[in-house]
Amino acid sequence: MFESSTRVEIADVNSLQSRLMTKGVMCDGYGIAPKYMLVDFELSTDAKELLLAVCAFADSKTHQTFVKSKTLAKALQISMNTFYKTRKELIEQGYITIEKESGFGGKTVTTVADKPSKFYREPPTPKLAKKYELIRKYGIFSKQLGYGFIPRSIILDTRAHRYSKLIYGFHGVFAGNGTGFFADMGRVSKAKLQFILHHLQICKSTYYKYFNPLRELNYITTYHPRNNRIHRYSFYVLHARPDVAKATQTDRRLYVEEARTTPKRKQKSSTRKRPKWVEYSENPKVKPTARVDIRDGIPYKIAADRESATAAVRQLTKFDKHVTSVKYADDYERVFITFTEALTDLICDGYAPKSTTTKATYAHVIDRINAKFIGDLEALAVNLIGDYESAASCDTIKYPRAYMKSCIYNALVNH
């Protein structure tokens, strides 16, 4: 059953290209990968890459594979130390299990768990409780949570960077089954760009840096459909038979001649609830300028606008209650200002502690605040300011803002 997975070799570029053009992108077989693993914020980007590669070589029914570790490391262009470190993360979260067959020369069996052990623990946020319950009941490979196909040829292609393979895998998992208008060309992915950037934790320039080689190799083509001069959503065609000669580095526009089907937007009712606005001003006597809706918690988009992030922090910590004047502040007020500035830095830039190699992104910080401290930021500020003053009385704090950032980060993690 696993004969095709046990003898995996990195193919020659010329032979691979000829097979892609004649037999198609599924020439070396394929595997299935669950959608949830790509949107799991507790998994690092490297862990998602490795898990995609393992799923590509695993059997579609038993989710087991005999592929060697060296083959996966060479296909992903990573060192063995990085491979074992990333595999350890997957094992700790219960996504994969490693077993060795008994007897001399027994092969190593890697199994992708249908119900990982991490989902039997308490979820990090209350919003994930329902998702955890679905996984415990049906599994991550179920139709309720969704899954997609990953061709092995893209994993074995040495021309593509490992981040390019991850982006292709993301589109492949969220693509359709290859029916409809583009059925003769390949499968269609309608994953939005902001959705991909959010879950892969990368910026727009990094995305296109590794997405453009996929277009040059003719793995993917971007289409921008227009209907009656109305710009619709973009979608991506994953070609069934990639041909480098037909590749294009520019997006294609598709004009559809049909009547407008977009329903007319309803007029907003005047009786709807007004959003809770955040107001900010350097001088409390000056009319506020920035406004942000934080009725349902701090939104992710606030990280791109530092002024709005400062406004949200000052509103949630009741800044005007503790600071009467920014220019003529006393010792307590200066520490309170330092707290709000440090928290704004965490929301906009995340935090990279020196003790570990992992980085807490702005999304992790915002999720933690929304889950635990959305109504208690003022109390958290008062407690940390007291700890800060106690530490300052014992020794001189050389970098107050950096010290406050580490205090806030420890409070968010250890609460």
C-alpha cells in the first residue's frame, strides 16, 4: 500500500517538468491535508510546512507514510536539526506520531493523527471551544472541517522554495475539486489574500516574493474577473498540467458578459446600535481625532495604525482617569504613559523574547488581550505599575519601555 511512499526520491528537474506536462501535477501521487492545520495559530509556519509535506506522502485512508526524514528535509530545503526541531513541535501537539516497526531494519512509520491530543485540552480562547468539540467528535479529516489535495510533485520540485510550497499547499487545501468553468485547466482556489497573510503570519511583500515563482513555473495563475465594469473577487487557478512556456508573471483579467447579479445594498437602519468608538488626543482638552470600533474586542487591523492602537489602549486603560497632563506628568503618570506605550508596541509589532527563538506576533497579543484582559486592562496596568515602582526602588531600570514590555508579555502568557 505504501510502496510509492517508501521509495521517494528528489526527481531531476527536466524529467519532472516533462512528467508534469504529460501526466499532470498528480503524476507522483497526492495526499489529503486538513484545512484546520493551516489556520491553527498554535502551529508555527515551519510546522505547517512539514505537516503539509507529511500529508502529501501519507495514505489517504490510514494517514500513514514510510517516507524518510532525509527525503522530507531535502525536499523542504532545511537542515536535519531544523527538521527534528519542527517534528518535535508536531509530536508535542499531537498532530503526528512516530513508531518503528519491530525487527532488524524496521521502517519508521509516521502517522498523521485524525484527533490530535491537543484538542482534548482546554482551548486557549473560548471562541475555539466549539471547534475543539467538533474535532473531538469528527476528526480534522472530516467533511465538517474540510480537507484538500496536496500533490507530491510540488513537494519534490527543487525549483520552488519551501515557502512557495507552503503557499501552494494553502491554495491547494482550500481549492475546489476541479469542476466548473476551469475544469479543463485545473482546480480553483478562492482564498482571499488577507486571509492567507493572517494565518501564515507574513506580510504582503513576503507573500508575493514566494508566490511569483509559482506563476513563473506555471503552477498558479491569478484571475481578476470583471462583470459589467464591476471588479469582483480574485481567484487562483491551480494548473493540472504546468507548462513553463505558458507561464505569465502578470495577473489575467477575465471579462464575463452577463447581467449584474449583485443585489442592491439595503439602506442602513437608523435604529441600529451605535458602535463603541475610541477617542484619542495628545492633549485631553483638544478634540479627539482617531476613532476605532472596539465593541467586540480589539480588531486585528488596528495593528497597522499606531494612532488607532494608542487610542484603543488609552480607552481600555482609562488613561484620562490616571493621567491629567502628558507634558507635566508626575512619577506615577510617567510610568502609566510608559505602560500604554509598551502595550501599543506589543499590539503593533508583537514581542520577541530573548530567552526563546519563537516570536509572539501581534495576532497572538491581541487574541490574548481579547480573551483574558479586555475588561481588566486598567487593573493590569495598576498592578504592573506597582511592580515596576518596587523594582525601580531596588535598582535603576536602564530601559524602562523594554522592561515594561517584558512585564506585560509575562502577564499575558502566565495569567
